[in-house]
Amino acid sequence: MKVSVRSNLLLKKITHLLTALCSFSLLIMSCAQEAPEVKSAVNVVWDYKNVSAFSGRATGTDSVLLSWSNPNTENFAKLVISASPANGSLKEPKETTESSYEVTGLTAGTNYVFTIYAYDKNGNKSTGSSISVKTDDFSDDAITSLKVTNSLTKTEYYKYEKPDLDGLSLVAVYKSGREEKIAVSELTVSPEAFTEAGSQNLYITYKDQVVKIPVEVLLTTLESISIKKTARKTSYQLGDDVDLTGLVLEANYSDSITKEVKDFSYSPKTLFENGFQKITLTYGNKSVTYDVYVSNNQSFDLDITIISQTDLNKLFSYKSEAKTFVAKDTYVKYEWYLDGTKRTDITNGFFVLTKDIIDPETTEYNQNHVVMLVVTDEEGYKYSQTAEFRIR
């Protein structure tokens, strides 16, 4: 069999190629066996999520409410909120983990850009989310009316009573349509007191707007006023202010109704004269008085000891700051005795120990003195009480 020269040459080339391929394969296998093992490293970092549903709205001329949804990932750590221009409560960036924040202290009618960055637990920061919000500008937004959202609890009055705004709720309605609740302390009321009977209006003013509320003043006459309970303090030092604590005043009307009143006036407010003074209480067109005693600072002290009494409730007590024995005011007659001698110059419920009664310069120290009070009630019954005191 004859083989051509061309066939021999082709066979040799194929043989050389196979030999080269085998050598290369052995080299690769050898390198793979000798090379050290390389392990792949994967860094676990969060996916830099921003907040979602980021929105904001003006809640006034100086405030904006921001809200959003926090990143839904376990690696979330915190948010940092900032404003441009920096102002108010965001003059410096604020950290939070909440899903809303009200920015305060801003400037009216100003555009602000608010940005929130989210951080993961490794300190990585998101790309951030931003929105623009403009604060309200009501500089030319005038009030057009007042609206009563809740009326007065009390709409029926007696003469000389003052309006009671309990229960009243008003809002101011502006040209822009916005509404703003008004504090009762900002309202002006007319009349200040009801001096005429019958159906009438109570006028309530806020700035230049007025609303009227119908009320009824009963057709009765104020007959008198009376003191149901006296003030706790009836002895004063010169220059003291009158203290009405404990005093209860009642108004007596022609329909036999008696009402406790609180909005009465009184005079004087301050006591500038020594001795007995009358405090005048006035309500409507009626007045009533009660007595107090005003003393100047004395130069001596008294040590009082009660040694006997016939009234278990005590007819009188001693007020050390005023150096005065003060009797109960429920009796019609008072008779005071000092060391057995009746003091005809004292006919009310106050026995004041002054220098003209007991002078420490002419009285021996540690000497006992006895004061006795005899009172008479409306039925003519008499009661007495004595007290012994000593100048120290």
C-alpha cells in the first residue's frame, strides 16, 4: 500500500499538536495542585436603604410636620434629619429613630429643604431623601368671623351676676379658610355684670370681631347680702393687706333664693390705721361690713395660758401676732373684764392688749392677769370664759 508524502506530513502535524496539548494540560494540573486554597470573602453590609413615604406639611407660620417610614431592615440604626436653611429646632441636625418629627421655630413664608439620612449599625450612611416644604404666611390673612363651636354652660343669671364663660369654645375664621381656636383669656366680654333683668345678649369680642350669645337675666330683685361665714383672719398689723380667706358671702333675692357669690368687691384693700376698722363688702347695689382690729407692733410679748372655761367650744381665742383676744361673732352682746374690772369701752368681740391697758413699765414681770368674757346669745342666754396670762 502506498502512502503519499502529503499524508505523512499531515500525520506528523497532528502528532505534534496532541503532544503540546498534553503537556499544557499536565502543567495546568500541576499548578492547580501546588496553588494554595483561596476562600471567597463576602462583606455583610446593609443595602443603604433610604426612608420611604417621606412627606411634610406646614402646621403654622413657624412649624412643619415631617413623616416617613423607616427602612425595613434589621441592620437599621438611626436617622439624622437636617434643614436648609438650618433654623429653629433643626438649627443643628437631629438624630431619631421615630417615624415623624415636628420642626418648630421656623420663619413664616419660607421654603425649607428637609433631608433624612439613614445609618446602619456599622455607621454606613444612605444616599438620603429630601423634600421641600414652605411654612404658612398669614401676614395678610385677616379674620372674617368668629364661630361658636361650644356654647356657654350657663345662660340664666340673676341680677348683678357676672358672665360665666365656662364651656365656651370659639374659633376665629380667616380669609384663607383656616380656623384657629381662641383662648378664653384673650376674649373681651360685655357687659361685665348683668344690671338689668330680661332677655339680652352677651357680646364676646376677639380683635375686631364680635359674636353675641343670648342669655336670660331673671326678673328678681337683690334684697340684701349677708356674711354666712366670716374671714378667718380678723386681727392685723398696721400695713397688712386684708385677707378674705374663709369668708362666704350670700346674695338674698326677692324670690326667696339665696346664692353664694364670689365676684364681690371689698375695701379697704390695705389697713393703714390703728384700732378697729370696718371691711366693706359690696355686691351689686348692696353692701355689708365686718370688723377687724389693726394694731401697731408692740414692744412686749405675752405668754397666754387658758386656765378655765365654761364653753367646751371656746368662746374666744388668743391671736399672738396681734396680741388680741378674738371672740366668736355669733353673739349679740360682749362684756369683757380684766382682773375683775369690767371694760365698758370694749363692746365687741375684740380685746386688744395694748400699753394703755397693761403697761410692762408699771407692771411687775411674772405677774398673772385674768381676762373674762361674758357673751349673750339671741335668746338671752349668757356664757362665759376666762383666761389667765402673764407678761414675760
